[in-house]
Amino acid sequence: MAKNFVLWAVIAAVLMMVFNNFQNVGRGNELSYSEFITAVESGQVERVTIAGQNITGTSSNGESFETVLPAYDDKLMDTLLNNQVKVVGEKPEKQGFFTQLLLASLPILIILAVFMFFMRQMQGGGSGRGGPMAFGKSKAKLLSEDQIKTTFEDVAGCDEAKEDVKELVEFLRDPGKYQRLGGKIPRGVLMVGQPGTGKTLLAKAIAGEAKVPFFSISGSDFVEMFVGVGASRVRDMFDQAKKQAPCIIFIDEIDAVGRSRGVGIGGGNDEREQTLNQLLVEMDGFEVNDGIIVIAATNRPDVLDPALLRPGRFDRQVVVGLPDIRGREQILKVHMRKVPVADNVNASVIARGTPGFSGADLANLVNEAALFAARANSNHVTMEEFEQAKDKILMGAERKTMVMSEKEKTNTAYHEAGHAIVGRLVPEHDPVYKVSIIPRGRALGVTMFLPEEDRHSISKRGIESNICSLYGGRIAEEMTLGRDGVTTGASNDIERATKYARNYVTKWGLSEKLGAQLYTEEEQQGYLGAAGGGQLSHLSDDTARVIDAEVKGLLDRCYQRAATILEENRDKLELMKDALMEYETIDADQINEIMSGRKPSPPKSWDDRNSSGPSAPASEESRDMARDPDDDAAGETASDR
């Protein structure tokens, strides 16, 4: 639209220039009327042409001239005739009715064209269907059965979810199989899961297996600034789907339009709620839409309107969770088809070392490994590149150009060694995977603890052990630098330890003094919680003081326990510090040697570690479940999943 507008503007400008040039052709010198009369009386004018008040003529020497009659002069003709001037009269040019109408309406047409242009751009009509008034049409993209190549073979790691949706494929292929027995296929399927678990991919696989048209749209595509536009788009989308039935409509991020009604600004008249009302009616209203299956995806089912989840609408929820070790292996094999991998790459070993990874995380892992191999000008992706990619995802990219003083480097080595030793010696703690004093991301050093298997909860003993290991770095600084020499490097450790302790007391009910009761201070629990039960009552001053005392007591006990462990293993602290200063990064095998009182051997390549026996996989076991400082704790994260 913008290109066409500019093109027509250029054409109009060119035509105006040509027209002006034609008008200027043949024009002579301009004379004032008095000069013209003087020339006539002196015999210098041979011929004149009068057209209204415009006078043009030719002088006796052949030059052209023109002038304008300022007012009616009844003596002009006598003067011309007396001086032997040839006079020619012309009728004044008259414009036709349509020409006058066009010239009068041209400014209005230009204003309307500009208005329609900006309306089209504002409403996204430039890429949509129809003209500038098509913003009420659906923005759903239609993929025909021949365009969808995704099948269930391309989806791995969610076998239970695939089983739940296979009957949708059978119904779309042979609806009579269910209708003969009076059965009705679910009209709406809600896919719930964390980001990156493959909800959209699974929906495309359903359409690819069933060989039916597939409409894809995002929940935010329905909502506009004008009330009623979203509802119009919903109607238009279902009208299109009826013409293509049987078909699938996939709505991604449906929580953008499906939030609970009555909790926003504007009551029941705002655009989003009108759109939701229309969606509810189209899915299960007075008119039946047979042959249309609506699949929606969200990672926030708690905020959806209850009417959207009732039977007849999204009455079936398919949970697409994080894959287990077998699922991760299958996902890795799917993505490894696209890259040339070396013979030493073992997908099962990588899967054991990546619990908690989603399908998107694993795809990113394979891609990062391929990038590392490309930088090294290698023809294949080896296990070492996969190890480097995993370290980058878990711990951040190395900042090798960052210059650290020897004092700061030594302090970082003591700090990370304190974390590793305490974590290695407390019960029910994740094994130490790797310790590094190479700056990564925003950290000057990293200590990675990886669980040995997929974990879904954490015990009271395990929580206390985690708090102890978090304080290990600060205590190691105190032992080597003194109380006045400690640095701010433990700020994130203290924050996470405090979160553990507060949840230990207020949310998980592990405090013996306060008992198994919820003392959370959260104001809201999602839109459904706010709408149903409102805010939780505030804590009394006495209860708040008891909670603070319990939290501080737990942190003090763990702090003292970690200090005792490090004091008893001061020799191992010095040994690990020396190893870090020499090698900068040490793995689980070297840590085992240090804890047995021996000087660690130099780091091995991946092939050497892989062939050294059963002890090698210990460093490839799992993922740090508390690597994000914003997570409350690993136990809470697991229970939330």
C-alpha cells in the first residue's frame, strides 16, 4: 500500500510538470497594459488575439507578447482598428461538469485516501485479507493437509500426551467410528506445560497425522483497541473453519484472551471479555460446530476462565511435561538427525546429564554443540562439543577476556572450593559436577551441583544441606581473609539461602515450633485465587516475630554446621584452591581425588573420561535445579511441576 501510494504521487507530480510545460509553450514577453497601448499607438503591433481578459499578439518585428486587460476598455477596439492592428477573438475556455466536479472533490478524495491508508496500516490490513475494512477478519493462518509434514515421529519425550490425542486423529480420519456408538469427540483440548515442552509441535503433529486443514492463531491476535473486533475475528475464524471441516483450530497462548472475566478494568464491556464470550459461544453454544476441534496451549492454566474449562469446551487437558531420561534421549536423537555427529557421541549419556531440560533446551544444546564444532572447523560434532554446550547453557558463556587480579582470583578459588567441599560432605546433597574460577555470565566463578537422577521433591535434610553448601563460600572467605576481609561475592548465596529458610518455615511446614501451617505473605495466588478466595489474612506481629526467629535460627545452625565442616577439612580446602589456581576448572574425578587427600591429576579429555570406567558418568548425571537465583527452592520448583 505504501509503495503504491508513493508511485501514484510521483505520477501525479510528473503529469503536473508536463501540463505546466505545455501551458508555458508559446508564451511571449509579458507587457503591462500601458506598454501594450503605447506599442499599438506607435505602430509596433501587427496582430492581437483577445480571449476574455487575456491578450496575446505579435509585434511588427515578429516577437510574441502577452498582457492582461485590467478592466473593460470600450475604446480598445477603436485604438486597435485605427492603428491597422489585426484583431482575432476567441471564446473563453469552459470546463465541463465532470471536470469541475473532479477538481472540487479532489482534496476530499486525497484526505479519504490518506485516512484509509493509515487505518489499513494500524489494523494490519496490509498483510491481511480484503481492503482497509478487513480488520474484523480472522488472522488465522491456514495450512492445508499437504503443507503439514510434521507427524508423531517428529515428536518425542511426551508419550503419554501422544496417547491422549491419538483418538483425535482417529476421529478426524473416521468420525463414523465414534458416532455409531453415540460417542462425541472432545471439541476442545487444552495443552498445559512449561515453555518449550512441545505443545505447538504436538498440535501440528495431530493435523499432520489426520491429514486435515490446520488453522493457527495466537490469542493476542484477537484483541484490538476497538471493542467488538476480537469477537468479529472469532466469528470469522469459525466461519472459515466450517468450510474446511473436518479441521483443527490451534490457539497458542490462549491465556491472552481467556483470562477470568470480571477481574480486569472495564467490567464486562472491555474488548478481551467480549472476545472470550464469543469464543465460548462458538465452541459450545446454540449452534453446533461439528468437525471442528479446537486445540489451545498455555503454561498458565490457573488464570483461565472456568467457563472455558467446563465440559463441552476445553474439557480435556493434556499435560505436556518435562521429559524423563528416556524422553530426553529420544528428543536428542530427533535433533541429532540434522547434524553430523561423531562416533563417540552417546545420546543416553547426554540425557542422563540433562534432567530438567525441556525439548527446546535440548534443541538449543544440539545447536550450541554444532556451533562449537563449526568454530573449530570440525566436520563432526563430538562429545566434547556437547560438553562445552552444556556448560555454556548451565553456567553461562566463558568471559576469557576478563582480567582478574591474582588476589581476586585466589579469593574466588577459596569461595568456590568452600561451596564444593561442604556440598560434598553434607547428606542428601547433589553431587559436585564441576568447579570453575573462569568468569561466566555475571559470576566470577561457578560451582555446579547436579542430581544423580530426575527429582520431583526434596527432603527436610536435603534443604538444610543446600543451605549449608550455600554458606560454604562465605565461610571459606572468613577463614582465609578474616571477618573484615570478606567480599560481596556471597550476596546471591545469602539471598537463596534466606529463600530456602523462609519457605522451610512458612510454606513447607517443616518448622517444629510453627507446625504444618501456611504462613505465606503472598498477596495474590493468580486470577482464580484472587477471584475465589481473595487475599490471605495478614500475619499478626507475634507470629511474624516467631517466623523471623525460626528463619534466623535455621540459618545460624546451618552456618555453624558448614563452618565446622570446613574447619575440619582445611587441608582439602587448600588443596582444592591450589588445583583451581593451576587448572582453573576441575571436574568430579579431580574433586574425588582431592577429597581422598591426593593432589588431583590434570584434566582428561572426554574420550579418556568415557573410557575410564563407571566413575565417569558421575560428572554427567544431572542439572543444577537451583541454578536460577529467582527460584524459591528446588523442592518448591519440583512440587509446582
